[in-house]
Amino acid sequence: MLARLALGAAVAAFALAAGCSGSAGSGGLVACIAGCDGAFLGEADVQRLVAQAVAEAQARNVHAHVAVVDRVGNVLATFQMNGAPATVAISGGRGVAGGLDGIPQGIVPAAQAAIAKAITAAYLSSQGNAFSTRTASQIVQEHFNPNEQQQPAGPLYGVQFSQLSCSDVNRNVTHGSVGPKRSALGLSADPGGLPLYKNGVLVGGIGIEADGLYSLDRDITDVDQDDEELIAVAGSSGFAAPADIRGDRITADGRTFRFVDSEAIRSDPSHAPAFATLPGTLVAVDGFSTTTVRGTPRACAPTPAPSPPRAAGSSSMPSTRIASRRATRRTGRSTRAKCRRYCAKGSRSRSARAARSAVRWDRTRK
């Protein structure tokens, strides 16, 4: 009985997950089955996340870009505060020129940096671990920990170059809502990206870009008061990662991961301003987002076709199912009968073998 109950619970959980899964296209879809809302970000959730982040940016007199994505990289909103930098410079902090490093301001849109941070936090997190872009910075550099000489590279060394727009594996907006979606700047190691959880379920990420510099944290021994990270902390209020799975609760090779350096926010997220009053505007990022806020795209079960009317006195079960059940019962009876015959035969055989053994033993004694 317990096994049957467990199996039933597993089937129900699988059906719920299937009904709640994101998908491409939306034709013929209806409202999700009960429980779906706990696994997705709704439009109101996205507006709340943006408003909380903007309120913290205002409290710090900072002008920021805010990006929110779902767990497979669909961009749900990109908000640009008035006065936020339009572009970012890219620097690894090592004085390298050329390639993807040393790009000056004026080329890379700052909104793309915010999107990259949000996608990174969503992609590197799961139900068992929550990693931020600060965590990513610790594990993607040439030594682990960074600046520890004669140490091997980080566990995810070089992964920041995955998810790039030029990839022929990752999907873009033309593929519908199925992920994983690409990231404009690959995976980010710049603090300011945090995963988002709803009812303990990973639902996406939030990314902040405000200082016009897309970089990484080369010194993890200090404690930063990073405006972008603190804005993300405030923005994720109510959607924060469960404390017991955060990066700072996880170790690798005796080293504890970093998650955030500070949570000393200045605003009160519970009193964030209304979305319509925020100082800024939603911006379109080519290939990623539009000037609207949306919830997580999802595909739900279509409305089932109505059953044909049945004649009076007939069974409500389709004839094919009736035949199937009868065949199953016949097979079951046959199988049980065979089992009884086999068990009885086996029992007789075992008794005969035991008797012969006893006779041989008795003869040896004589």
C-alpha cells in the first residue's frame, strides 16, 4: 500500500511538472493546472522585483539597469533608470588589451550586462545550490581561490565564455520560449546577479548594472559594499534563495564559496514604490527583450475534448479501456495460477532434495 501511495505521489508530481513546464508557442493553451503559479514568475512578480531594486538604487543615489529572467533565460523585463549609463567598459583587471578584454565604453550596451548577470545566477543555481555572480567570479578564474598562486584553475574556469550569442547550440527569441537561451556577454563574473526562488523553487535571476564597468572580483579576501550587489539583494527580497543552499553554505576542496559580501540595504522592500511611478523606462534589447513586462512563458494542457454522449444503461468507460482491463485481469489470473503451480512444484522439489540428502547422510554414518 505504501509503495502504491508513493507511486501515486510521484505520478502526480510528474504531471504537475509537465503541466507547468515552459514551452515554445502558445496556440490552444489554457490556464495552468493548480500549483503552476508557485513555479513561475508572474507579471506582478516581475514588476515587484524591478520596483524593489529601483527603490534601493534611489536610496544609494545610483542609476541602474535592472534585468529579470526566468530559469531558462527568457528575459521578462529590462528597466533603465533615468541617468543610468548606456554602455559598459569590459575589463578583467589585468591590463590585457585585445579580444574580449579592454573594450572601452561606447560599444557594449549596459542592459546586456544586466541580462548576463541575471542569466548567470539562474543557470548556475538549482534546487540544491544557489550561486550568484560573485560565486561565479570565485570559480571561473585562473586559480582557485583567485590570487592563490600554484593552485589549479577554478572548477568552472573559462565557463564565462559559454552561452555567448554566437553559439549554435543555445536558443534565441526566434525559437519561442524553450531554453536555454543565450547570453549577450556569456556567463558573468561581475557581482550584481542573484538567483530568484518562489516557494523554494528556482524561478529565475535578477541582474543589476550601474557603474559602467563589466568586470570581476579579483580579491575575494575583502568584504565589498558593492552597490550593484546590494541593489540585487533588495530587488530579490521575497524571492531570495533559501539560506541552507546558498553558496556560502557550500565548500569545495576545503574552500567556502562566496554568495554576497553584504546585505546591508538602505531601503525597505516591503514599501517599494508602485511600478508605474518608477523613474525610468522599460527598454528593448535587440534579440532579448521588448518594452513590456511579462511573466514566465508557459505551456499548459489544452482543454480536453468533450466525451461523446453515451446511451442509457451503457458504461461510462470507453470500450477500448474495458477490453484492456479485461485482458489485464485475465493475464493476472493466468500469471497467478502459473505462480501457484511453480511454487508448489518448487516446494515438492525442495522436499525431495532434502529427503535424498538425509538418506545420503544417514548412509555415511553407517
